[in-house]
Amino acid sequence: MCKKYRIGIDAGGTKVAYGLFDADGQLLDRMQHPSDINADGPAFSDRMIETIREIEKKHNLKNEDLQGIGICMPSYILFDTGYVYLTSALTNIRDFPMKEYLQERLLGVKIVLDNDSNAAALAEYRKGAGRGSRHMIYMATSTGIGSGIIIDGKLFRGSYGWAGECGHMLATPDEGVMCGCRNRGCFMSHASGRYVPKHLKIKMLEGRETSMVDKEDLSCEDLLAAYNEGDELAIEMVEQMAHYIAVCAYNCFMMLNINVFVFGGGLTHFGDALFGRVRKEFDRYNQIPLPVEFRFAELKKDFGIVGASELVLD
């Protein structure tokens, strides 16, 4: 029987998105539900299985009609076995054999589990801003900071599967807010959408004047609005974000000598306010007069499910 469909799942800290694709990679349907940030591995997996079966029922499909299911998560995942060691945005999912758990319950279906930045890199390289490049670094700038690495047209995962976790490289070891990676001072803790509001709250508690309101759900949207109004604290925080993103990118460039960066994720809507500064900071550090391209992701909100579905073919 010709298996004509595959499912891509983007499981993040805010939502879990599902895409049903045909054999040509065309998106046929999408579904999503909020992430249960308190769920452990089995409970989170059971909710995914429930939705997969809803998709199959809606489209009159059986397991044997699927080429496979690709799942991407913001996690340290042992790629060969699909074992999840740690998930920074879903902290109760750790030390869990997710691939094995899913395969036991979705008999006959190929399951591929990978880091979300790896999936995004694959999607942008094959179908987005990275097309035509030999090498590419996809850099996620969103709730978290991370990257996926393409070398000679292939995804580079490293020894265990999480090559490209640049957000958890240490910028100020043992200093700053605690990250979900269990360290203080990583790039993600300084520049990501999840942790920048924590820095803002600390500054407010210290008595810094700002037009922003200290509220429970203070967000980067509030930061951008205040920045556009000329708020001094907001400008300072955007400069901090730009500095750490630029240093992170520069370190990746010096380590890998890859000269195409594709930036994606929610923080890209800051536009030149953030990435104009990132470019200037990067160029200030880079002493070699050879071109380094900064591009922006083209796949927008579907990059996760597209990349996850591409994992099935990788």
C-alpha cells in the first residue's frame, strides 16, 4: 500500500500544533491545542495520541496510511532513540522514552522526534529562506533561543542530537536568572522572550522608572510598545537582547564558519529595532571582510509543523 500522508507536530511551551501533509508536502489540515505545562511525559504524549486519532478519524485514515509522524520539541533529545532528557519550556517532561512510548501505542507508525530548532532549520533550508545555500544556521529567537545547523545540505545533530543548542551556551556563567537548562547566565536567560520579562521585573523592583506596568503577564509585546514610545528602560532591554543575540551568533560563526544565518521566531517582529542592532554588534566583532548574510525565515507560523513533517523524510 502506498503511504500518502504524514503528520508534523510542533510541541512547544504555549501550544501543540499539528499539520497533516500529503506525499508532496502540501499542508492539508492543521489543528492545535494549548500546551499543558504541568503534564509529565506520559500525559503529554497521551494528549498528542488523542489528537492524532482525531486527525485520522476526520480524514478517514488509518495508521498504515501514514509515512510517519515527526515531532519537534524544545528539548534535549537523544535522536537515535527519541529519549527526552530535558525540556526547558515543559519542565515536567524529562528522562522519558517518548518515541518508545508513542510507538507502543501507535503501532506500525514511524515516529521521528527531534529538537524544534533542528526541525525549523530543515524546513527553512528545503522550503524557505535557506534554499540555495550549501551551509546554513537557523537561529530561533522566540520564547527560547536556539539554532539548527545545516552542513553540506544535511542537518548536523552532533554526537547525541542537540548540536545547535546555542541558547544554553554560557554568556555570564553563574550570573543572572536561572534558566530551564538549570544554569544561570546562558544566552537564553539574557535574551529570550521567556526571560527578558523577568529582567524587566527585576529592574522595576529596583525602582527603575518606566511606562510599563509591572504585571503578572508582562511580555515582550509590552516591551516593544514601550520601546516605540521611547521608554529608556525598554531601549536598554532591547539593547541587551541585541547584544547577547549578536554575541551568540558571532560565536556560532567563529565555531562553524557558516556565513548564512536565518532568523526566525516571535522576536523577529521587533524588526530593525532589534535586528538592526544585532547586525551592528555582529559586524563590530567580526574582523574578517567577507560576507555574512542575515536572512529572515519565510515559513512564519507553519515552520514547526513543516519541519516536523520533513523529519519523516530526513
